[in-house]
Amino acid sequence: MIATGLDGLLAEPHRLAGRRFGLLAHGAAVSADLVPAHLALAAAGHAPSRLFGPEHGYYGVEQDMIPSSDEVDPWTGAEIVSLYGGDEASLRPRADAFAGLDLLLVDLQDVGSRYYTFTATAVWAAAAALAAGLEVWILDRPNPLGGEAVEGGVVRRGFDSFVGAFPLPVRHGLTLGEIARLQARREGWDAAGWRVLAVEGWRRSESWPALGRPWIAPSPNMPSYSTALVYPGLCLLEATEVSEGRGTTRPFLLFGAPGVDPRALASRLATLAELGVRAVPTYFRPQFHKHAGSICGGVELVVVAPERVRGYRLGVEVLLALREVAPEAFQWRAAPYEFVADRPAIDLLSGGEQLRLALDAGGDVTSWVASWRQEEEAFREERRAILIYPEAGG
């Protein structure tokens, strides 16, 4: 059984004595006995003075790209400051957000993919707090996908955004604490001002099923470990007009659009068995989001061999299949994406224009996929210096 950074702090609550601290957290930030972080800290005699909420809000009630507003926690009376509002400026804490505080605790459950916006929120909030003169403690949690596999190229210069804030592969194999250490090294943070409270008992080879803890959705459309496994690739569908399953009970495992032939798509995706999943033909009706109220033809992905899943490559294969089988339904998203209107969403997610250009030119992505290897190896070498949890044989 592991003990997260929060669990370790709760075992020594005297460390918070005399501190006036804020807490950046969300619904999946719970103690070992499943008490929400701010309530567990309050019960230990040290209630947060202020709460900060990432995208989806502190309680995870909002859908993607829906602004949250400042509010008050009904249980403790603490002010909640939203770090996801109606414009790009809202993604970084305001200058007065830390007034009266001397410490920021960060406790967010990441899902192991660079798109997941909690990564940017955590690092940007930590940097802003340090600049405001606070200490920062990151209460670390395991990477649900494990800490060994690395997949995909890094974000190219000029394509950074909220879904690609840092030069990381899509599947980076780091914990949030390790990402903070990497960015601190890159940006030259004052080492005396911040620390990571590490997870006890976690090994890099362990993914979520080995941890002995129940899955609590860190955001509304991340309901299961299987969802997190495929998310590094199936999130690419957000850059298209194909439904990624939002508005259903199986987001990112279920996808399609009106007019898509489910059997043809499933047949085209039969090779996905090599990547640990099977595609089952089906129909579904999203209750909100893309194609709300319409019957969509598509497939449901079933994870049959989690150890073989390479989610990013899986997503690329899905785009290729949709382009081939359902060209009328496959269109790139034209609307702004995460406050960015001057670059296509697919470029932001893939970290450059190569994937989009290759698909628009006929679908040969072989050389682009092959280019990942060099970037993956370079990243592995860079991250070695900041790892908190040793690599096997290290």
C-alpha cells in the first residue's frame, strides 16, 4: 500500500503549525481513508485558509473549457479561487491571490498525459506562489500509467498552450512532483523555496491497478483507469468534429459520428489488438457536447491487455481509420481550443503541424511516428537527473 504526499503530511500535521496556507486541489485529492484533502487537513487541526481550483472547478463539476468562478467552500467556509476562468489570463493566479498566505500546498491527481491541464496549473501556480514569496509543497501522487513508458515527441517551439505547456512527450512517465522538478531545473527556481513530499512505497513499474487504491475520477470525463490508458491518443479526437464520447458514460473509449458505419470502422481497427485494445462496433447518442441528441455510429474500445497499450499510437491509428472509413464525418475542429484561435487544435495537441499535414496529404505518418524514438530517448536522458522514484536498476 502506498502513502501519498498528503498521507505523509497528515501523519505529521505539526509541520503546518502556525502556517497560513492555501491548497490547490480537487475531488480526487483524498487521503488513504478517502477524505477530501481540505477536510482531512482541517480534521488534523490545520484548515486551509484558501482553496484554489483547477479546470473543472474544485469539486470537478464543470465540463471541459467551461469557466469556473470564485466561490466559498460550504464545508469549511474557505474562499475558493478559480484558476480556470473565461480567458487565458485566468490560467495563472492573480497577483493578489496569495495575499495573507505563507505556504501553498499542491495536491492534484494527474493522469500521465501532457494534455491534462492540471500539469500546467500546478507548475504555473507554484511558480506564481514562489514569486509572491510563499513556500510551495507539492504533495505527490503516483502516475496512474506507471513511470517507465515514454511515448511521443515533445511540443515544438510556437505550439505551446495550456494542453502543451512544457516540452514533454505525450506520455511522459513522470509524477506531478517530478514535472515540477524538471521545470524548476529548466527555469531556475530557488531550491530553498519549495519541496516535493514524495509518495512512499511506489515503484515506477507500478500502474494504477497495483496501488491498492480505488479510482476516483480526477475530472468529469476520466471515470476509469481504462480511460486514462487510452486518453494520450483518444484525446486527439477533441481536435476533430468526431465525438470522443463526451456526453456518454464512456468518454474516450466510445467515439464516432452520425453517418459512420460501425462495422466498417471496427474492421479497419482490427489491428488495434496489437496495441492492447479491441474495437466493438456500436451506436450511441451523446446527451451533450458534439452531436448532442443525435445517433452516432462508431466503436467502443475495450482494453484487453493494459500492459500493451500505447495510447498515443492508438489515437493516431484511430485518426487514420476515421479519415479512411468516414471522410465525410472526419473534419478538423475550427473553433478556438483552450483560448487559442490562431493555431489548429490538432497542432496544439500533437505539438506541431506534422501530424495534420501528413493526414491531409493522404495519411502516411510513418516517418513522423519514427521520429518519436529520438525525442523519447533524449527526454529519458534529460529526466534522469530529476527522478524522485528510481528507474529499475538505477
